[in-house]
Amino acid sequence: MEDNIGTMVAQVARLMRRAFDERAREIGVTRPQWQVLSLLERHAGINQGGLAEILEVEPITLGRMIDRLQEAELVERRADPADRRAWRLHLTAKGDELIRLLQPHAQQTIAAMLEGVDETARAQLRQSLDRMRANLSRRSGGDALAPEIADG
């Protein structure tokens, strides 16, 4: 099968995840755990439903993961002052420290991926991927893709 750009992007993403997994395993963290911790760093205080939506997983699946992260003292649930039934998720100090340990691994993975790609090509790649993301994020008429996508 001839590679098209969608297949290539998916393959690069899969290989990048695999390379990161190998590095993260050295610290004893799985990629899903890293994703949750990383998102909580950027979205401190998000509720479980919002985090599940970002991760594109069922809330019950995320709930079990949060339970394990809470048992490991990496994440804490805090009562939502606006809704007694809801919890807000936050990293603990131990979770923050783990993020600091994982960041160099993520940077090494990205550096390995971009080895041999000059700065001009990197800038063009960023621009192109940003445009693709914007195209796919933009919706018209429900779930229909924007006209630019349908043509391309």
C-alpha cells in the first residue's frame, strides 16, 4: 500500500509513542499515566468528565486510572465548590516531581524524531501541521468537514 500523508502522520505518531514508552518505562510510568499527569499540569482543577473528553476515553475508564494515580499520591481529588457531586483534579507535589523527571524523556524523544531535519523544514512542518489541525478542528454543518478538507 502506498503511503499517503495520513498514514505517514499516523505511523510517525505511533513510533513516537513507542519511543517515549520505552523511555518512560525506565521511570515506571505508562503513557496513559503520563498523558493524564501532563494534562493535569496544563489544566489544573479540571473535572474528570472534561479530562475524559480531552483524552477521548470513557469517564469510568479514567476514573480507575485516577484512582491508581491517587493511590500513588500523584493526583488528588478536591471537592468542586460549585458542585457538591463533582471533583476537581490536581497534581500533588509528587506528581509535579514526576512530570519534571519525564520532561527530559519527552524532549529526547522529540529530538530523536527531528534528527536531520533542519530548522527551515521544522518551521514548515509546524506550519503545515498547525494548518491541518485547524482544518480538521473546524466544522461546518454538524460533522461535515470544512470544504478545504473535502477538496484536499
